[in-house]
Amino acid sequence: MTAPAPVETLDLAARFPGWVTPDSRPGYSGWIVEKDKLLDFARALRDDLGYDYLSSVTGVDYLPEGKMEVVYHAYKTTGGPGVNFKVQVERRDPVEVPSLVSIYPGAEFQEREAWDLLGIKFTGHPDLRRILMWEDFAGHPLRKDWREAYFEEEFKPFKSRWPEGKFQMAEDKARLGDNLSFPAGFDPRKKTDFDPEKALYEALRQYQKTESGLETEHLLVNIGPHHPSTHGVFRVAVVLDGETIVNLKPVMGYLHRNHEKIGERNTFLMNMPYTDRLDYLTSMSNNFGYALAVEKLMGITPPERAEYIRVMMAELTRIANHVWAIGFLLNDLGAYFTPMLYAQEERELILDIFEAVSGSRMMCNYFRFGGVARDLPDGVLEKVRDLAFDRLPRKVDELENLLADNEIIRARGIGQGVLTAEDAIRYSTSGPLLRASGIPYDVRRAEPYSIYDRLEFDVACRPNGDIYDRMMIRFDEIRQSLRIIQQTVKQIPAGPIMAVKPAYQVRVPPGEAYGRVEGPKGELGFYIVSTGKSSPWRYHVRAPSFINLTAFGPMCVGQKIADLVAILGSIDIVLGECDR
Amino acid sequence: MSEMYGKGILKGLGVTLKRFWDTYWEDAVWLFRQVTRGERRYRSPEGIAHRASKNTRGIFTVQYPEEKLPVPEEFRFVPFLVYEEGPNGEKVMRCTSCGICSRVCPPQCIWIVRTTDPETGRPIPDPAEFYIDIDICMNCGLCAEFCPFDAIKMDHDYELASFGRSVYDKEKLAKPVSYYESIRPLNAARENAARAAKEAARLAASAKPEA
């Protein structure tokens, strides 16, 4: 692996004169690319400069400046810092920006999301439909001038709560029916001819032609949203030729609550407990990513002891998540609940630790900007030591004995649902999904944060990219996490746990920051724009569950319908994070 | 592929068989302990502690609601207001209605009415009304973390299921200091010491000019 070029020496403005200018706004970094040259720029970036991995695509609505901005973060899969580039356009309705799907197919869902929530039309996108809101929804909710039902004020805290808190239940204040607003000219009592599913089925139908040119009868099957094996309210519309999958489209957003809009009304600290609810199995990791992003803006680093506690908790979270993922993959393969409950037992003991440390088993809300909320209580370190050195290694071996050689799992896993290394990068997959396809890319090594550069561990990697490898890589990662926890338990120093005085209103200087961590499900990123006020101007979550699903369709095409559930299980999604 | 088909399945079955054996072996071990030491595996503190430790073997289900895991001190579920008992048994709220909890609350479920002196119009440090919409509360604990008067704390009672909407008023939220000290002894001792030190510093500062 060659040493990655530091981003400072990368002078894109000199390389692409006239196309690219440095972003000189205070607190900002990266490059502003001319809209017309975006495709050429991205192609050169990928092919000539080696930034083959498009991590995040999102938009920002700069309402006071009358501008909309699309922000891209690209990285090299060989590691090193990334490059962040933007396209600025005048704020109109709709805003048009060329689509990058032809160069980075991983942008597909993210561009659909930006279209859905911000009204940025990506020209040349193969299937630009809404993704999180429903098809006949009017408006783009993340725009700054859009207001939700039950709207109270632009920013929290709301003035009615104190000192004249006249308590009123939200449902009394705006009764059902009064809390809706309709676009001009729309009468809810009149029946419209609009079929919300038409666009979806049309998008699927374009693949109906077979190679031989024969018109065959294809079958359209909807799996979910209420299907026990979709891990939540998730729907897949599948086109079948016999039992073989010809094409499929995931349909999501059933659990959408516009986490990002809520985040932009909240103060910075208020967002911390909300991040717990993204991927509710890995709340410590979510806290970690958000804390990193805000700390980048504030320019503070936590004290040593806090860093060790953070890493210890994040790795315990990874173990808890992976045993869950393995257990539920087995459920999806039809081994109902015995392997799942075997795996779950160890998670219970980990959750006991979280409960003692943070006060809650799942919604931890433990990280603060500049440290953690409280020190480890007495006896917790001993508990972690017992688990990391004694019980968990034993139990992971036992679980592997139970599953790894099982002929049914091997028959259903090996060679099924293959995602090649090239596709894994192209579709911007991350986490175990990417590493099981033979790409040893791990944010903890590629761009180390916290104290990971000092810790000894290997990046787990498996070559085949099939269901079986995606299961086995989780065992490998649990073992590496145990190594990390063992080191943190041995090395944890005494000292303070907060770099700054705990405060409920933090001063965050204006600027942008992208904080990313290697969450258990993949790369979890938080893109935050601050204007110096108490709330973030833009708060975007790069959700691994959501983006990993971009590769779901390509993985399934050509497989049997019965394997769809297993492939979905091997991706390991959580809908709380996927739908946000 | 393994050379003998079915070997992997047999290996897995070995694991389940071992689990089965462990569960009953544990029962036998605890039966022995019950006879010799009077310790029981189920429905006893020592049994629950064993099942929550690294040495537990076999099935270690805690039979809720007959058995409950002891909650750690930091456990948090729904806030309550701490009051001190006055000399005549009246409830003296620690809360001064400063409003920090209602401003830090992420889902904005705390509503406070501040008392004002009817004659001077100046605020009195005592809440006239205090509501928490329990159904909206997300149990994050930020109110308790940032209260400067140790007046709002997180409770340990998690069995709050109800048929209707739960909005707690001041009456329902108030709990005595003794209760707080019983559920969070270490935190309470730490806070009492800090308050005593502050008070001593204040007295020393006010005593100085006179001396």
C-alpha cells in the first residue's frame, strides 16, 4: 500500500483551472466545482487521482444566501484523508445538478434522498423518485422554509415551556385534521387518479425484456413492509422469472421521522440522545460519530481517559451488534431462534455494562462534546475485564463451533449473493459488507480517529463476498474488537473525563465538519454545518444501513427468491438508521 | 466442504447438547448449595447475581416479573423532583424554577410555571406548576445532569405502563430526599459533600470582611 497523498498538497484548483476553486468561507474546506464540469471532474477524480469511493452525498439549503449546495465526500479505498467537493446552484424550484450515478453508482440512493428531502433534481439519474417520503408527498421537508405538522418554533428551546408553561398536550393544540396543510389547488375530499405505486412498478418494468428477446411473463411480488424477515418495516418489490430474481427495488421510509429536520431544530447537545435512536442497537457508536463531528468544529479533543472509555464502549457495541447480526442471519436462514438466542446471551452481559455506565441498556446518551458524561462506576472495569479476557473469547468460539461448519449454512451461504470487490466499492458499501468482498477498508485504519492509531488490531477481511463470508467476517471482527478491549482495559489511565466544563449550551464556531467512525454496520458519518448559533444549520447522517442497500439489488439479481431474505440478513440493516 | 457430510451439524448439536447439560448440571450444583449453604438459584439475590456474572452457564434467563435484575445506581427512567422535609413535615422543593431543565430537554416535555410575588412582581424560587409529559420524555437524563440545584433526578421505577396518557404534575413528581438517597447513595453523598463545601466556602467568604 502506498502512502496516501495528504489532501493539503492536492491542489485541485491548479489541476483543473477554471473548473475548481477552493472553498474559502471561514471554517470550510474543500473545493467548489463548476456545475457544468462536475461529471468531468468526478471522472478525473476517480480515474486519475484514485478517489474511488464516494462516501457521502448530501445537500445544504443556504436560504439567506439564496443558494443550494450539494456536498460530496470522496475517499481512496487504500486509505488516507478524503476530498470534499461541492456544487453551488441558485436556489430555485427545482434545483438541477448533474447526477454522479454513472461514475459512482453508490450515489443512487443518496441522490434520491437529496431530491426527496431538499428538492435537488439530479439530471441523468436513472430512477429519480422519492425514497423516504411517499410518492405523492408535496414539498421538500429539509428546505429551511418548510414547516412540519405540529410546528412550534424554528429552534428549541420553545418559549412556551418556561416561565409561563401553560401545559397543553400536542394533540389538543392541533387536532387531527387541523395539523395538515395542502398545496394550493388540492382538495383532500376529491379523489385523484394519482397512483403512488405507478412510478415504482414502471421503474421495475424496464428490466422485463429478456436476453433472448422473448416476451416472458414476469411476476411482481411485494415482500414486506410487514414481513418478519425484513428486519423492520422494509419493503422489497421483486420482479421474478419463475423463482429467479430479475430485478428488485427496495422501498423504504416507513420509519421515517426526518431525524435531520429534528436535528436542525435541536441544540447541539439535544441531538446526542437522538443519535441513539438512529441505529438503536449501536447507540454508543452513533454518539461517537456525532461527538467527533462537533468536536472537530469546536476544536477540542477529549482527555486520554475519556478516549479509552469511548473506544472500549464502541468496541463492546460492535460485539453486541455482530452477535445480533449473526443470530438474526440464522433466523433468516430458517434456524429459528436457537442460534439467535445463543448469540443474544452475551449481548445481555454487555448491555449490563452499558446500563451501569450510562444508565440505559440501549439508549446510552453517554458521550459529551469533549469527553463522556460520567466516569466508569466502581466494578465496571472488572466486569469488562472478565468479559474481554475470559467469557467472550470462550463464547465466540462456542458460537463459531455451532455455526461455522454447519452444512446447511455453508450450502446456503457459499457462493450465494456474491458482491464483487469492484461492485462493493462502486456501490459505496461499507463495513463488514465491503470487507467481506476483499477490500480491507476500515475507517479505524484508513483515517484513524480517537486512539485507534495506537492500538493493535487487524482489519478483518474475507475474499469471496458471499453470504457465508459476511457471516464469518463478523466473527473475525468480534475477535479483533476483543483484542482492542483487552488493550484498553490494560492501558486505561486515570485522569479527567471531560476536556471542558460540562455545559448545556456549547459554542460551536461557524463552519462545516464531517466526522466519521467505523460503526458496526459500516462507515457512519455526520456532516454538520454550523452558523455559530445554538443549533446546527445542517445536520446530515451518512447512514451505513441505508447506503449498503444500494448494493442489495445487484447482489440479488440472478439469485433465487428464497435467498433474498438471507442476502438482506447478511447486509445487516436497522430501519431506524436506514429510514431516519 | 468437510470430508464427511453432516459433521458440521453434529458439531453444532454437540454445542447445544453441552448447553442442555450445563443447564441441568447448574441446577444440581445449586441444589447442593441450597442444602449446604441455603443459597438458591432462582428467586434469590445470590442466584440473580450469579446469572449476571461471567461464570453463569447454561440458560441464564431471569424470570421477570417474578425475578428482577437489580438496577445499577446510574440507571435512569423518568425524572422526579426532590423535596426536603421541613420541620413541620411540609414539602420544601429544591426546585427554584430556574428553567434550565425545560431548556435542555430534547423533546421539550417539561413545562414550568414560575411563581411571582403578587405585590412586587419579582420571581419566587419555587415552581407554581411543574409538568412532565411522561409519554414524550425520552429518558435521556439531561435535565438531571444539568440541574444546578440537584432538584430533578432520574428515577429507578420502570414499571409505568398505563392505559391512558401520562402527564405528571408537581404532586406526582415530588419524592423525598430520603428516597433519592436510597436509590442513588453514591451520587447523593457526592452531591451533599459538594454542597457542604460550597456552603462552607460561602460562609468563610462572608465571615472574612467582618474579621
